[in-house]
Amino acid sequence: MELFGVWIAVLFTFSIFSYLYKDNPFYKAAEHIFVGVSAGYWVATYFWTQIHPNLFGRLWPLIGDGEQLGLIMRAWYGLYNVAGLIHPGIFPEGGIDRGHEFNIVYLVPLFLGIFMLMRIFPKVGWLARWSMAYVVGLAAGLRIYGFLNSNIVAQIRGAAVPLFDGWFTAVTSLIMIIGTMTGLFYFFFSKEHTGVFGKISRVGIYFLMISFGASFGFAVMGRISLLIGRYYDLLEFNKPEYHHATSWVLVGMVALLALWAFRTREQTGSLES
């Protein structure tokens, strides 16, 4: 299995690199497999780490020894037992032991989740709008609170720096204050950027370009580190204990790409004629 995994890793790595030549079946297959596997993995992960313990665990908690249930709760757990006949791994006998108590409020996210799945069926797809409206509204409220704390309040606190605490600190603090103020001037659109105001805004542009360039350089460094890791793996997997997987996969892929390009050119020529 380790050897099989090595050959698959090399194949997918070269399949992604093949896009440097042009879009081709190897790249499309690797892209689709990556997206599909990622989607399936995250669905399974979120189900077992979020939905099962936090939703099902609160709607059907484990029944304690000797605990007496009322008529409504017996009917509710009767529905659970029916689901347990279908999949006892998700709905074990007696309830879900996650340390929670029954909370009827969690019926709301249960129904919203079911409404979200109704998007698959065109006749009742309008029910998904309620779920989407709830998700978008909740996310917007949480994001606004988060951005106020991280992007506004934290920026104001970060700009409040001591000016005279050594020469180096004074210079860096002055640069940061000038960059912050001129950047704010640039984003002030109620006044035309001409004259002195325009010159100050232009200084803000310089600071913004330096900031964007540094961020882009940092992102490129991260991608290059990933690329170096892939190159290292390709060299490692070319050893005899892996049956020279890198060389064989590279030769086979180049041959298949050449055949695919030749046949594509022939089909294009026949269509044009």
C-alpha cells in the first residue's frame, strides 16, 4: 500500500504540473479527484465532529439508567430507534453519549439543514432560501463583530505607538503613522485627489503598494516552500526502493501527452478541412 500511495502521489503531482504545458486530461482528472476527495473528507469530518455530537447529541442524548420518559419523549426516541435500525453506528441504542442534555431549540438547525438539502429538488427548492438567509445573516453579523475587533479596533490600537522611545522606535513609529494617515487620505473619496490632498494620497498609494507587495511576496514564499516539498518528494520517490516511480511516471505521462496532442491536432485538422 505504501508503494501504491507513492506512485499515486507522483502521478497526481505530475498531473498538476502538466498544466504548465496546457489544459489536458491528466490535469482535469487530478483537479476533479482533488475537489471530490476534499469535499467528501470535509463532509465526513464535519458530520462526525459537529453534526453528530452537537446536533444529534442534544436532540437524542443518552438515556440514563432508570430514567422514565414521558409519552412525547417515548415517541421522540421511537423515531430515533427507527433511524437506528437503518444505521446503528450513527444512532446507537439508548441515545448518543456526548455529555449533553435534551434541548428542543436544536430542532431549528435540524429543520434548516433539511431545508438546505431540499435545494436538490426543484419543486421544493424554495425552502433552501430560509436556510441561506439564516446562514448569510448570521455570518454577516459575526463577521462584522470580528472585523470591528480585528481590523478597526486593533488597527487603532496598533497605530497608537510611542514616538520617542529611542531613535529606531521613533523612526519606525513615524513611518507607520505617516503610512496609516496617508492611506486613509487615499480612501477618502468625498474630495477630489488634487493639490496637496492629491500629493498626500499619492504617498498613501506608495505605502499600499509596498504593503501589497510584501503580502504577495510572503504568499509566494509559502507557495515556493510547497513546491520545494514536492520536488523533494519526487527526488525521494525516484530511489530503487520505490522502483524509480518518478522516472517511469514522467516517461509514461510525456508519451501519453504526446499521443493526446497528436490525436487532438488530427481531429482539429479534420474538422477544419
